[in-house]
Amino acid sequence: MKNNQRIPWLRIGAESVAIVVSILLAFGIEAWWQRRSEIEQADTLVASLYTDFQTSQAELQRALNEHQRYQLGAEQLLDTLASAELGAEINVSMGSILGSILAPTYSPTDSALELAFLSGQIDLIEDSELRNLLASWRQLVPDTAEEQLEIGETASTRLIPEFSKQVRFGRSLNSNTMDNIGTRDEGSVRLRPTSEIEGALAYRVFLGNFVVQELAELGDMQTEIIRRLEQRVRE
């Protein structure tokens, strides 16, 4: 017995096309939604980074100014010691003494940056140069912080103990004295130079040069990062 029923190829074809189109449409909608979500996450990240870097900009400039000022005092004291006779008391400025033992620190607000790198969200930033700048910043900041701590340790373990034995202060070392560093009314103290003081001071100056250079580099880097982030925020 013959089967006279014809296969409805047209209907089957139309249904197949509809199925394929619906699948492609679903994938397209999913890709669009994922892209939109990534853009929103990137916008949120950029806004957070922009706020953090703007907040820490003034703090970085303050730290750089202080390090430059203290570094100048330490260098002046080292030059004075280099030309002095060991064991013979000399007059030195209070500012140069304090400049050699004070160690300001710079600790930027970078929680958003750390989270971005740890979570992998940093890849949401399409600007490759900005990503590279942020990576360089993230690497340089802890290196600079470590050297700042090393200056403080050198001051507390080597310079201050020696100064306490070899310096005769005409006034007490207090907060008012520290506030007057860099002014004309710094006063002077009597210092008996020793090889221990000169060696520790040379190391402190060596570290200080690195810190000043690195803070200046961070400042330039920070300015460019903020500029690029601001462009992204305004888009």
C-alpha cells in the first residue's frame, strides 16, 4: 500500500530556521547583556579609582615637599661633617639635625586599585596605557614605602642614639622645634662628629635620594593617571 502523504519540507525548513534564529538571538542578547554589565563595572571601577587618586594627590605632594626639605637638611649636615675634624665640636643648625632624623611617610588610598588587580577587574579598563600606568604605580608605591621605613629605622637605631651622645642642644627637641624647620629661626646646636654619625648619615642621605626621586616619579605618574581617568569619567 502506497503512502500518499507528502513530507512538509517547507514547514520543517521554516521551523528549523526559526529555531536557529531564536538560538542566535538568545546568544546575541546574552552577549549584549554581558557587555553592558562589563561597561557598568568598568564605569564603577574608573569612578572609584578617580576618587582615590584625587584624594591622595595632595598627600603625595605633602610627602614629597617634606622629604625634599628634610633631605636638604641631611645633605647640609653631611657636607658639614665631611669638612670637620672628628672629635672637635662644631656648630650645626637644628634644622639639619631634625632633617636627618625625621622620616615622613606616604600611604596612598588605593583600596579600589588593589581590589581591581586581585579580582581581575583591571582588565575591564580598555586603555592599555592606563592599565600599565596603574600596574607601575602599584609596584613602585610599596618599594618607596619600604625605603621610607628604612630611613626611619636608620634614624631611630643609628642616628638618634649617636646624636643623644654627641649633641648638646640649646633647647629641647619638641613639636614646636620641628615645626620651625626651614625657617630662619632654627637655632644651632653643638655636635661632636664621629665616624658612626657620618656613616649613618651618608646611608640616610643615600636612601633619601631614592625616596625623593621615586615620590617625584609617582607624582608624574599620578598626574597622568588622573588625566586619563578623568577623560574616561567624562565619556
